[in-house]
Amino acid sequence: MQPDGDPADVQVEWGWFRFGIVLALLYATFTLVVFSVLQVDETLGIAVAVGGGVLIGLGVMVYVFVVKGTGDLSIPRG
């Protein structure tokens, strides 16, 4: 199977690449915070993990759809 085109022709969108790196660092930091809180109190650690995970997920979604403007948030009407 032959690849499509020359690999040297691949264009990198640096904005999205940087976004992915920042997101990976954010999740790594979040994981360390959760582990630290779990050492103190398990219930609080679980609450931080769940609450933080939901907030980070919503934040990423809002950033991608609204700030970057890559999606349409309107509900399609049949």
C-alpha cells in the first residue's frame, strides 16, 4: 500500500499542536494534584478528580467550539 503524497508535504497547524501540548501538561498537572489530594483525603480526592475532570472537559469544549470557532453549537432542527 502506497502512502498518499510525500511525507515532507505534511502541513502542521502549530496552533493546534501547541494546544495539544498545553492540554497534555494541564492533564499531567491535574493528575499530580489529584494524587496529592488523595494522599490527604480519599473522599476529597475523588471529588476533585470528578469535579476537575468535568470542568476541564467543559473548558476544552468551550475553547474549541466558541473561542476557536471550529464548530456550530446550534441544535439542528429536523
